[in-house]
Amino acid sequence: MSVFDPQEAREAVLGGARIIDSEDPRSALGTIKPRRIMDIADAVLAVRRALPVQLSTNIGEDQLLYRRAENGLALPKSAYEQVGKAAQAALGVALAMGTRVHPCGIVKVGLDGMRIGELSDVLGEITATLRRTERLSHTRVMSVLFAQDLDLWDARKTLPQVRRALVGLREYYPCDPDVPGAFDLAEYADALLDEAGRPLFGERRPVLAELTASAALPAEARTTFVAVNEPFAHRRYGITEARRTDRAAIAAMVEASAAAGADSIMIDTSILLKVARIGLVSTAGSAELADLDPYDTDRHGLPRAGILSLEEIRFFVELCHSHGLEANLAGSVQSHQAQQLWRIVPDLDQVSARGGVSALARDPYGATGRGTRHDRTVRRSLVGGLVPPEQGGYLVLPPGMAEAPGARDAVALLLKQYPDLEAYRSDAYGVLSPLG
């Protein structure tokens, strides 16, 4: 489970998590300060647990280095420098995790935006460096592939609630008003937050000078228009020609990871797709999976959508194991997906989550919740919805799903198929009640 502070780490361990991942929740694989990793490690070490717990940490979303040319364009630096930066970062986070909690920490390496040759060099240097380091020689390396469905993304990226969420995460770039997909940042300025999660402008519409002064736009911006960042399309990097992550993409990443000496691979989704409610697992069109995604909607009625089918997930797990790699699924995995996958694909090694195990923060004085990604926190009650059956995992339905038209029948069929599966509904604060 991904956590950002010691209290979330305690909640995750007490909820049954076996891997505690230090991560900044404001991005897909956000870099986190080493001292925060150390604080999380101390919290895990101090809390009681029935089963061994590992620590994991990422080294950022990509390891590409750039220098600024005279014309303002970003140019890639040398491959040697790129590989060296990645290995240095891996050593740093491995040391921060230490070996007191578990001798085998996990270093996650995001490989978005790299060609196969580049990612092989990065992974190979990291694994060789860690295994050469006496104190860290048992550290495990996990490569991370970001799955995508560009057709789904194109259909959702212009929705106002998606734009607003991406503005809050600073996932945009300045552009001219006539660029396709351009919109006025000033219209969404109420979503701009400072580092503490407080609104920069409230409901007021700022002018260009205010947006540049607050660093919401660069000083050289000529207008207040921006466009949202785009995923790194697989075809640009030789992963697959398809517009979505398919078997060819999975095979390319697994084989490259194995050849570079990695120990495991995670398929995740980028922050762009996460806020568009596009997750990794698709329950649509499967004869084996209960399709509950259409009933998992946001307050605007936007349903959850997925990328990989059950057959593609099976292929991923089997291919990983044939190469001696552990298989990890992430990317907005929900309880209703995880509890089915653990039973249908029992060889699956890990499921990682944050959104599916976090809820609104409650103010102890005013009992009010805050809904930004800054303030949603991990709840031990929700962690149990993602852990496997042998650890007491149960089904957790998010607020409103159990009452959604059509969902009751789908849930009834799911519980009939798995009569041992306990089911609960959650409120906005992660408090569970039995599903009647």
C-alpha cells in the first residue's frame, strides 16, 4: 500500500498490508524525501504485525535528464548521465529504507518515456549497483510500466472535472489559445493549491501576472491558456503500435526487465489516467468477472473504466513467472476488482493501491472532510478490501455503489459465486458497515 507519512504506514500495516510503499500521492510515482522514507520505516518497525512487512520506494516517474538550449527547448543529456542519475537515486532510497524492517527493500523504477534500449541500460545499472553494495545487496528492483488506453484518455481529458483535477496537480503546460485542447487556466484557478493544499486564489479569477507570480505559469508565459500533459504513447518508444497497452507491450516490458536483472515488474497507470477514472483492470465483457465498474461513479456520474482484460492480466502473470519475475498490479485497483482477481488468478503476487484504500480526512474538532489528494488518507478498514483471502480480505463497496441501480444484482451474483466473501459498504470517511 502506498503511504505518505508514519500514520498512514501504521494504518496500512494494521489493515494487513505486506508491502509499505513510500510515495507522494500527488503523482503516480512521485519522488519522496529520504527523511520521510526513514520516518515511515521507523513507524513500520514500531507497529505490531502478524506477518513480515517489506518497504518499497520509487526513484521518480522517469529518469530522463534534459538541458535547456538557447532557444528554450529541452534537449536530452547523455545516456551515461541518465543511467548514472538513476543508479544514484536507487542507492539513496535503498539506504533511506534501511534493512531493519526487512533485509529486502524494493526500489521501484518508473520507465515511462524510454525506449527499450534506454530502460534496459537504466535497470541494468541499478541492479548491478545495488548488488555490488554490501549492505544493500538483497534489495529488489521493480520496473514499472504505465499502461494506457489513448482512446479512453482522449474521450475524457476535456471533461471539466478531469481538467480541474489535472490543474490541481499541475499537469499542464502553457500554450497559445489556438492549440487543440487549449483552455484558460484562469477559469480553473480555484483548483490551484499551494504545497500545503490551500487554495492559491479561492474563487477569484486571477490575471496573467498573478498566475506567473505564484509560479502557476512560467514567467515567460504570454497568455493564460494551457493544455493538459499527454501520456507517453507506446508507439513513440517502440513498445507497441497499438493505442493501448496490449500483449505486445506487456511482452516487451517483461522481457526487457528480465534481461536487465530486475526482480519484479509492476503495471501501473499514470496520474493523468488516474484522475480521469481510467484504471488498470477492466471488468467489462468478461464471463468470469462481475462488472461493477459502471456503478463506481464520481459525483458527476463518470464511471470507472479499465484497460487490461482478465486474459491480458493472466498473460502478464504467466509471462512474469516464466522469466522468474514477480507480478504486481497497480493503477487504481478497487476492492471489487482485487477480491475477484485473487480468486481467479491465484498466482498473482501483489496488488498495490492508494486511492482504493484512502478516504476523506476527518477534522477531529469539526468532523469535516477535505477531498483533495493532499488530504485523503489511508484507512486500515479499507486496506482489508485489497488484501488476499488468506489474510482475511473482504469486499468493500465505495459510497453509493451498493445503492446504484443494477449494482445490487451484480453484487448478489458475486457473493453467490464466493459465499465466503464478507461484504461491507464504506462511507466517505472509510467507516464500514455490513452490506445487508
